[in-house]
Amino acid sequence: MSFHYYPGCTLKTKAKDLDECARKSAEALGVPLIEWEEWQCCGTVYPQAQDEIATRLAAIRALDEARRNGSDLLTICSACHHVMKRINRDMQTNEDIRTKANNYLALDTPYTGQTRVVHYLEMLRDTVGFDELRKRVLYPLTGRRIGAYYGCMLLRPSKEMQFDDPENPSIMEDFLEAIGAEPVRYPYRNECCGGYVALEEAALVGELCGKVLDSARQKGAEALITACPLCRYNLRKNGSKQDMPVYYFSELLAEALGVNRTNTEPVRLEK
Amino acid sequence: MSPVRSEPAEIVTEMSGVNPRKCMRCGKCSATCPSFSKIDIPPHRFVMMVENGEIEALLSSQLLWKCLSCFACVERCPRGVEPSKLVEAVRLLQIRGQGKNYRTPDDVPQFVEADEEIPQQLITSTLRKYSK
Amino acid sequence: MPMSTESQVQANAPAKAPTNAPANAPANTLINTPGNEEKDGKAFRPLIVSFCCNWCSYAGADLAGSSRLTYPADVKIIRVPCSCRINPLFILRAFQRGADGVIVNGCHPGDCHYSTGNFYTRRRMALLFSMLDFLGIEKERTRVEWVSAAEGARFASVMREFVEQIRRLGENKKLGDIRCKE
Amino acid sequence: MLKIGVFVCWCGSNIAGTVDVKAVVEAVKAEPGVVFSTDYQYMCSEGGQSAIRQAIKEYELGGVVICACSPRMHETTFRKAAEAAGLNPYMVEIANIREHCSWIHKDKEEATEKAVVLCRAAIAKLNLNKPLFPGESGVVKRALVIGGGIAGIQTALDIADAGYEVDIVEKSPTIGGRMAQLDKTFPTLDCAACILTPKMVEAAAHEKIRLFTYSEVEEVSGYVGSFRVKIRQKARSVNRELCNGCGECIVKCPSKTASNAFDEGLSKRSAIYIPFAQAVPNLPVIDREACLRFQTGKCGLCEIACSAKAIDYEQEDETITEEYGAIVLATGYRPMSLDRYDEFQYSQSPDVLTSLEFERILNASGPTGGSLLRLSNGEKPKSIVFIQCVGSRSDDGCGKSYCSKICCMYTAKQAMLVKDKYPDIDVTVFYIDVRTPGKNFDEFYRRAAEAYGVRYVKGMVGKVAEWKGRLQVQAVDLLEDKQLLIDADMVVLAAAIEPDPGARKIGAMLAVNMDQNDFFTEAHPKLRPVESPTAGVFLSGMCQGPKDIPETVAQAGAAAVKVLGLLSKDKLVGNPCVAISDETLCNGCSSCEALCPYDAITFEEKQVMVQGRRETRRVAMVNETMCQGCGACTVACPSGAMDLKGFTNRQIMAEVDAICR
């Protein structure tokens, strides 16, 4: 089964690691990712107002393209996933938005939310299977105590995202276990890093990230993983004092599968 | 939309699709809000003020620019009120006005110069949230 | 409401959008509503027969009353012990005698006072409604709704909505038997 | 032609305010059969009823139409009035011009017009009415109570004290229910066990009461006055005749890791166990899931330990069938699962507890022996936070829409108990509203705040997080518009209550409806609060709605009174509105027999006169005691032979015609 791969803006620039590791790993796992040449930025934030139509269109184009190819849309970036999933749901359930968006796009067949939006982690869990993944791991991250940082976008609002338990998620922990690491659960893993307010309120973001990092450290994490470039930026920027490296989950996946470097020796990611 | 201009409070509830009357004043949104220390009007009061039609006062609220859209209030509200949608609607009401953008593309260079590690996502979301 | 979902789904399915339609055109605008024109200076008032089972919907209607929840006076209620007492012939008779809409109300599936009565109703009415088109009568003139004894508000809103639906459809001219007219 | 009288009620201004009653009286005078029509201020009053009686005699009426409130309200009243004047009570028809007309319409002209139509429909139907004569059936002088909590125990005791036999079916191994788990009770701080256990013992010792513990109702058939109930007594693996309750088996049992439900899973118990010290009956039970003997075949220590030779691994479930005249549902409640409220870290921190779990911690027989300790580290807490309304008053898709009613009071109680024993512990209660309607309730809550120094903060908690070995509670103070961060050692969540999930199956067996929250519905929310819509089935306790112990006990008594009223009768008058088959039309197809939910229809070979010729035919026969009058068969009958008395095809058609005139 192939996926219609939607990388999103940041994965092609500042978050190349997230993208490359994810692709190489997918290849190693035998999951073909087909990237649409003409994808556009999803808009990074979900337009919550019902009368915002134009800001939804880029996402709908990508969703429609996936439908044409008859495949599921695969996302990695938390923000992209959030936007795609919710706009897709709007197209399924909000008649007003659906009608207006379709009127505007004038597609051959109106788009009514037929595409399934799948996050890379969901693909690992449901298509590959964590048990299968465990078997494919060549360089398990044995002994590494790693905390998963979910942030907001993947989980909330849970009624729409349907990703995991919004208050006690486990998919990333299960993933960490599958690649041999020791997952560290800590209570602030689903609290906000400060997001886009980083430019306005550096102090607030520092405070919020500090709490996340401190909470993870208290529970014994030596590193964090995340799926969101913005979360990672915020955590890294405010985490230098904390001595807590923050990786993309795909980096660790690639490491475990042995596809991140040309040589086959596992490389300890530097702290 | 009808040609007759509705009351601002009506516009806000229509845009957001939120019924502020469902609020039972438990304050869980304010209890959970990560930006609480930086805002003048806490989310529960914001919802009440929409219900009371006090939109004018909300247009100048700091909450419009400090809300993180983290959806913690949406997720945890026991009444399904979705306060963040009301905040977004009022924010749009403000920035849709001429010359009311909080940030513009002209601000971008200064951000990028300050820190070249800034991910695209951050700039795009800032502009999406703060300008029209 | 298994009965009505089918027709609702159809109504909600986005028609192929005309490409020149303005982006802000209201969705699903109803064009040509024949019943809406005023007759003799008076707006069309439909005649609606509402069958209610004694245990749930009739009690629900009572609760709507004691809660003072209004719905149009066009609705006239007939009490039956169970919705499964409603012979499809009663419904046809009503249309024949000039009713513009007939609504059948029963307990929620699984909550029937007689355990299984409303399941029979559901099947019987599905058959009847599928035949109505054949008889030349819009099947939107009929409906099955489940209203419990605790759902006074729901009873009133279902009635309001149904009356509105029949108002839009206009007068039932198809099956009205002229011999039945005074 | 039937002579009909029409009586239009004003109901004070309830009807007369919106309906022109005089106009209705005039409008129906020309209807077929109407010989008399009048109006009256309150038809249901003695004056109104006597007016009906008088008119029946004076005008030799054969039937009356009362235009008044819902027949669910006063049909019986008017039928009795008519009967007193010598009329068959089923010659009364009600036109509901209050609930279905005057109360929902505002325009007087419109409402009057509708009232006339409704009245006409009733007249049209009445013209086709036939006098009906209900059958009679006997009453089995024994009641069944399903559920052995305080509600079930009290109902059973009240019935038994009046001299009737009662059986209690309880699914767990002991009676006592939730109340047995409690430490103290509000607002008096009585010890729950001290007031409950005497009642448990009394029930067990009562000569009129039989206990079926560790038992479940499996099947119910029959009807009011004679229900047949199949009860499955699950195998305890302990012979109840031989066991002397010494407890030696429990001491010797090597499997001690099963979750102890009595302690809400906070402690472990052995595979063979007695739920708690005062359990009734004081009889152990083997949990076969946990027992090594049953799981591996290799044990038998309890058998060796038992000097009474009471252990019986071969014991099997037993099924008993018993007859009852009345059934009381007392199936109780449980706290709802808080899986969906993990912002409070309930499933992630051992120091976050539900109130019922906390009750066990406070209890001397609980997992900590009554010492207030943190389950994470066994230390004494310095600060405890209570959060009210967790899952109650919700509209978020995972909680309950209702107020659970008891939480405000038990939270005040628990806060007070903590402060009473350990004044140095900081106790904070987060509330949205404090709801204390009840005798001495608000005083109790104020005492917690004033005399004991419990800190009440109006506002909700947004997040609880483990922080440096303690719990950080992030909350809001709504009166100060402040966000608070409180370091706590324990957090207690007042979880919403919900009806016991087993109630659904039992409700379905008895055709008792549940509301959208799975509470059983009453026959009337105000006037028949302890009767279910099914005749002969009554409601007691939490299964009907949230209530505290005094209310439960009061309702239990009320349910018992209703049962006694039923059991004291020798004969029950049935419902004459039952199906009837016209044997000359019946073609013997059996369509009706197949769908009758009560097996009330049978077929017989019978000599039938058809067009003057005698023929033997297979025809449907209706058992009038078993038929409940739903009418499903009437529609299924292809030849139109089946009809329903009181709601005949012609009567309903006449109503349709009258409305569509």
C-alpha cells in the first residue's frame, strides 16, 4: 500500500532531518511514499472560524489530489497533520464549508472528505505494526531513556483528531519501545510548548518549555522526541540550559533501522 | 450572509459556531490556559463577555495575541464550549479591519535575522494568526 | 431516526456545484416552494396527523405541553397503544382525506414498552414509505421519529421541523380524494 | 344511536386562558350523537365529577367525552365517575386539550379551533366504543427485590415486616452494596457500617426473607401478579450448609493477588474470600479466575484447611424458578470510569483517587487500616485537594449531563474527616457550585469551611501533574480571576455516578425503559416516582436517579408500600383493551402468532359458521390475560381478522376522518 506523502514547508527547509529520516525509514520498511510535486503549504494553523474558506483551500487541494490517486494522505509534521485532519473533517461534516470550498475550487468531482489522513506514527502502528517494526530494528536503542513530547497539535481536540488518548497518550511510547528504547512517561508531555507565540513572548515560551523539560527530567528522561519542527525549535532553544537533546522521532527510527548514515555502525546521537 | 449587518456578538458566535450560553462558569478553561500569566482577560471571562455582547472591549484584549491555540481549553471544557474558537473569531474581527494587522510580512526579516534557526512554520503561523 | 436518515443523507449530499456560483451562496437554498405562496391572503397551514404511542411519544407530547414548548397547532395527535398498532392504511386514509403530512412517533428502538413493537413499525413504515412515491405522493410527507417520555423538547422541535418541512412541500394534492371533500 | 355528553374543562385558566371553552361547547353540539354539552371550572373536582354523573342519569347518556388534560392524568378519575353513574368505564373518551393544545399554543382562535377538532375526534371514536369488561387474574403473594444494597434491603424489610415473603437477589457474594464500603455518612457522621450491618443481619434473619447472594436474574416471564423468574445461583464452591464461617480457608489460600473490589481495587485479596468482615452471609466464595486449583489443578489447601468439609470444587451453578406477584428494582450505581479525565492524572498517579477509593482509605477496614497515607510512598500527606463535578454536569460527550447530587456533601464530609483527625493537613476543595439542599446539609458544609478550616475555592482544576514527588494542581480561583498552583500530596476526584451497567439487561427483561442516562424511568416523574411503566415492577434507590442514603431509604419504603398495595389484593383487574380475532375472517396463517411478544396467541381447530355453513377451521385465539394490547398482530393480519378492543381499526379510522374533515 502506497501513501500520498505530504511533507509540508518546514520539512523541506529547517527540518530536513525529519523528512529524510522518515523517507529512508519508510523505504527500509517497504512502505512506498509518493510525494506530489505540486503540494502547497497547508497554512500551518487550522482556521477555526467557519467563514474562513480561502485559508482552507491549499489543504483541500492536497486532500483531493490524494483522493485522485486513491491513496491515504500521509503527514509527519504535527501542524500539517492537525490542519489536514481537521479540514478534511470539515469537508465531511460542515455543509457550508464544503459547498463554498467546492464552488471555489470547481473540481471535476466535488471533494467531500473521502481521503483518509494518516500520521506517520499511525502508519508505523497500523500499516507496519510495532511488532513488525521491532523485528526490523537492527540497532536497538537499548538503555536509552527517552521521553515523548506530543505537544498539542497531534492530540487536540481529540474528538476531531482521533489520534490517541488526549491526556494519557501512548503511541510514541509504544514506538520508542519498538525501537528498543525505554520510554519515559511524564505529565507535561501533552502541554503546550508555546507554539507560534515564540516571536512575541519569548519569556512565556521559555517558561512553558522549561516546565516540559523539567518534568521530563524529573522522570529520568535523557532525551526527548517530537514530531513537530516548531516544538523542537522551542524546546531546543529553551533547553540548552537543561542539557536535554530533542530529536525528531524519525531520526531515532532511522538510527534504529540503520539507515541514517552510510556506514552501518550505529552512531550515538550527540547530546 | 444577510445584507443586514448583525450585532458583533452575533457575528462572533456565527463565525465561531460556538454557543457561549453553554458555559456554566466552571473556569476550567482558565485553569488550564498556559498563557494565563500574560493575558488581561481570562478565557472564562472572554466567553462570558461574548455572551454579554461586550465585543468592543474584547477587540483590544491581549488574549487575542497571546492565545497559543493549544486547544487545552477546548479539550477540557466540560460543556463543549470551545473558547479558543471564540478567541479566533474576535481576533479575525479585529484583523479583518483595515490597517489592523498585528504583524505584517514586513516584520519577517527582523525575525529571521534575529535567529536563523527559526522554522518556516513559525513565521507562517504568526502571519496566519496575526494578519489578513 | 433510521427512517429519515436516508432522505436526509440525500438532501445533504453536495450537488455538483455550479462553477459560476458565488462562493458565499447559501448552501442548499430551496427554490420553488409551491406551498409557500399565500392563498386568500392567508399563509398555507398544513394539516398534520401525528400518531403517538401511549408510553413514550404521547408522554413526550404531554411533557412538551407541561413545559410550555410550542409547536404549530397544525399538528393533531392520535393516541395508539404502541406505534406497531398503526396500520399503514391509517396513514393512507389520512392522505386520502386531505392530510398534508403524517408523522409516526414511537419509543426509541430497544425501549418499546412492548419490547419489539417499534421494530415492526420501523420495517412496516420503511415499506410503506417506499411505496408512497409509487402512489404519487412525496415520501417526505411521512416520517417516523423516536421520542421518549423524557424528550418533551425533542417532541416539540420534531413537530416544528416536520410542519416546516410540510409547509415547504405545500398542499397534498396528489392523493386527496375529491369525494372526501365536503 | 349512542347518546353522548361532552364536558369541557376550564382547568382554571390553564385551558380557558387559551381556549374559548364556550365556543367548543357550542361547536360540538351538532356532532353525531351529542345530546348534551357543557363546561366546568375543574372537571376533575368533586363538583365536576358530580356534574358528569348527573348528566349521565338525566340525559341517559351512553358515553361521555371529557375535553380536559391528558388521559395519562385523569382518565381513571373520569372512568370511575362514569362507572358510579352506571356507565361502562370504557365508554369515556378524553380529548387532551391542555397538554396538546392550550399549553402549547398562544393564539386563542387557533387553539379553540384545534380543541374543537380534538373533541370531534374523540366523539367520532366514542361513537364506535363498546362496553369492555376486564378479566381478572390472581396475585402471587411474594415479592422479588433485585439488588441487595441499602435500597433493596430496606424495601425487603418493609415488605417482610408486613407479613409477605420477599426474596433478594444480589449478584455479589454479600448484601450491603455501596453503603458497606463507606466510612461515615453525612450529615451526621454516623459510621456507615454501624447503621447498615444491623439491617443486613435483620434481613438475613427475617423469617420472611430469603437471600440469593452471588445470584443473578436470568429470565423473567409473566405479568403483574404472576411473574415467573429464573434465578441463577452461581457456584460458590463452598457448601453453605456445612461452612461455619471460621475463615481458616482464607488464611491458608496461597493465591493472594486478586484485586479486592470491596477496596475499589486498592488492595489484594485471596482467591477464596469473604468480601468484608461483616458480610452477610458470612460465607466464603472461591474466585475461580484467581484460584490455583481451578487455573492449574494444583492446590487444594483450602479443602485441607476446612474442618467442616465445606469446600466443594465440583459445585455447579443452580437455577431456581420462582413466582412473584411484584418485582422491585434496586440495582444501584457505581462511580463512572475516569479514563477520559486523565488531565487529573487519575490513571497515571497512585495519589489521585476517586472519592470512593478515598472513602476506603479513610475506613479502618480499608487498605491502609484507616491511616491516611499516600499510596505512592506510604507517607502522611501534608495537603489534599478535592475536585468536585468530575464527569458530572457535562456536555462534552464523555461525561454525564446530570448533577450527581451526592458529591458536594460527601466531599464536605471527607474534607471534614481529614481535618478532624489531622488538623495540620491543608485541605482545599475546588467547586463550581456547592449544592446542599437537604435537612442540615448546608449547615454541614458551612461547618467544614468554618469550624474545620477547609478551604473552598470556586473554580475548576485544569491539570494535575506529578512534580518533584508531589502533585501540582493547576486551577483557577474564579472570584479572584487568578490561576493557582497548589502543591498537593493527594487529589480526590468526585467522580460522577452512573447506574450499575447490569441494570440494562434486567430492564430489558422487564420492559422497563431507561432514560438517556440509563436510569430507569418512572411511570410518572412526579406522581408515580417509585413505579416503573411496567405494571408490578417498582423502583428503589439509585437505579432511578441520583440520591443520598436518607432519600434512598425513603424511596425504598415507598416502593415497599406500592408492593404491599399490590400483594394485598386477591384479584387484579386486567386491561380489557386486548386483541380479539374474528374467527369468521381468520385464515389461520399464523402471522400474528409469530410476532406476538407475549405468546398470547395460539391456534385451534374450531367449528366456525361461515355464511350459514358449519366448517372446521384453524383459527387464532387470544389469551386475554397474557395479551398486553400492543396491537402488533392487528397490522400483521392479512385478512383483517385481528383487531384491538378499545383501539379498533374503525375507531382509529374515525379519528383520522374527524381530524381530516
